[in-house]
Amino acid sequence: MGSENHENEVAQENARDDETRDVETRDEATRDDEMTQDQDIETRDVEKIQVLPMVALRDTVIFPEMIVPLQVGRDRSVKALDRAVRASSPVALVTQRSSETEEVNSVDELYGVGTLAKIAQVIRLQDGTIRAIVQGQKRIRLLDLLQVEPHLEARVEAIDDAHSKTLEVEALMASVQGQIEQYVTSGASVPPEVAIAARNITDAGLLADMVAYSPEMSTEMRQQLLETIDVPDRLRLVSQFLAKQIEVLELKGKIQSEVKSEMDKTQREYILREQMKAIQKELGDDDPAVAEANELRERVEQSAMPDEVKEKALKEVDRLSRIPSASPEQGVIRTYVDWLVSLPWGQLTDDNLDLSEAEKVLNEDHYGLEKPKERILEYMAVRKLAEKIRSPILLFVGPPGVGKTSLGRSIARAM
């Protein structure tokens, strides 16, 4: 019995050991699986997240597949490009929120999405600045700013631009391609080859990004386009922009056509008028406008107006002969010169300052108007008492028909 009990205890103990080993084996397998998963996650993150030298851009947005020259002058930006060239690494290009910021010290001063770019060429200029040719590679999301000295360095995450080419995407692409052609033919300041290039693009995201080359697109609009990751939404955004620009260009063309038509009409009238003058000259006929100017000039010369007034009147007559007959200034100048000539230059009379006679004339010509007549008599009384004093000027103010002109005639008749 004792032997059997001992054997049973040994068997149970062996079974427990086997169970323990099985549990440990399962735990190890589980830990191995978890470690493998962690390694896969880390591998995916490493592929997407990078630490790169960064250049903060002012009023410039770079897109994937875009090849552009960059003029870099700020010390941090120059050092960031030098660092990228030495390490043969790409560079992060992120636009500043404010172009007036001289040096970026916080991630809040930058937009959240930028572009990973490859440096194709670097030329160092004599003034210490750098001219670089860069090519955009892909969109990146700015995660953190790791350092600001001696150059900006940032942790960024690559953004995939993958999308399925659905019927909606194909319809949006066809619409945008047609709008680009219409945009070019409407007179946009872009090369005609842009429409051909747009037709040959098969990638929807690249087609949307191509619209960023438009000079009418603002920096804020370009940044909004860069931050639009969803390709159908990006196509809708550029479609709205193109529709507005086409409308503006068509309205601009209509206005220019109307202005050109009016200018052509004026130019044609001018040419015909000059031809008519030449024909009249050949036939010995005087031009009516020239004849009128000559007549006014003779009247000015024959008048007794002072020399300085005569000089001014002759200048106006010369202007009259040079101005086209359709100009509204013709009538203004002619009326002015006629008025100057009609004035009684050099005709002098002795003043009659008899107040009783003046009062009698004023009362004969006007009923009422007691205050104006009283003021006129006061004026004449002052002139009578102080002949050598410089007398003031009487000014009659009032609406039409109250007697301003007739009072002036009565004063002239009384004096």
C-alpha cells in the first residue's frame, strides 16, 4: 500500500511539473508574439516618423513633385540646408503662419502640414545666402520642434496620398482638366502648355496640386490645398478656385473689349477729323474751329484789356484751337474768352454819388428789399465821404429770381 501511494504522489508531481512547463511555454510564446507586434509597430512608425533639419518658409508653399528654386538668407535656414546636404538627407519645408516673423522659436508659429523635399542643387552666393533647387517628395505633418539652434530640427510624420480611383474621382478629374483648359484660354497668366500637361496627368492628387502653380492663388489658399489630404476634397477645392478665376477673367476680358472698342471709335474719329482738315486745307476752305479761334484772337487783340489779362486770354484761345471740337472744354473756354472781351475795358465814367438820386432809382426799380437797398446806400455814403479809401466789394447772395442782377443794374444806373 505504501509503495502504491508513493507512486501516485510521484505521478501527480510529474503531472504538475508538465502543466507548469506548458504554462511557461505558452507565456513565452505570448511574450514573443507581443514583442513581434511591438517591433512591427515600431518599424511602421520609424518608416513614417523622421527627425529632419527644417527650413521655415515665408509666403511660399512647396507641393509634392514641385521643383522650385529657394533663396535662403536667414542663418538658421542656411545651416539647416548645410546639415541636410552633409547628411545626404531630405529637408522639411514648412510655411510660417506670419511672414513678418524673423525667427521661428515655437511650433505654434508654423502651419501643421509641410512638404518633405529633396535638395537637387545648392549654390552659395557671395553675400552668404544660398540658392537651392528643391523637389517636393510628399506631404508631412509637423509633430514637434526639437531644436531651434543652430538650426531648426523637427520631428515629422509622412502622410500617405493613397486613394482609390472611383467614378467620382474620375468625374472630378475630367471637370478640373476642362476648367484648366478654359482658365488658360480665358487669358490666365500661365503658359499654354499647362493645359496639355493637365490632360496627360493620370494621378488625381498630382492634378489637384498642379493648380497651385496659378499666380492668382494666395499663400493661405495654397496652404489650405496642402493640408487637404483627401484627394476628392482637394479636387473640389481647386474646382471652386478655377470656377471663380474663370469668371473673373471673362469679366475682365469683357471690360477690356468694351474699353478697346471705345478707344478704337475715338481714334477713328480723330483720324477722320484730321483727314477732313487736310482736305479742307487743300481745297482752300478754312476749318470752322480754326476760323472761330482766329476771330476770338482778333477780338482779344483789339480789346483794351490790360496786358496780363490779354496774355491769359490769348493762352486760352491757343488751347481752344488745339482741343477737339467734341471736347466739353470747347464751350467753357469760348464762353470765358467771350466774357473777357465783352467787359468794358478802358471805358471810364465819373461816379455820381448823389444818395437821393440813388434812393429814387432803387425805389423805382424795386418794391420792398428794404435791407439790401439800405446797405447799398450805406456803401455809397462811405464812398462819398472817403473817396481815397479802399472800398469793400458788395456780394449779392440768394436763389434765382430774388433781384440780384436787377439791383446791380440799378446801382449802375444810379451812379
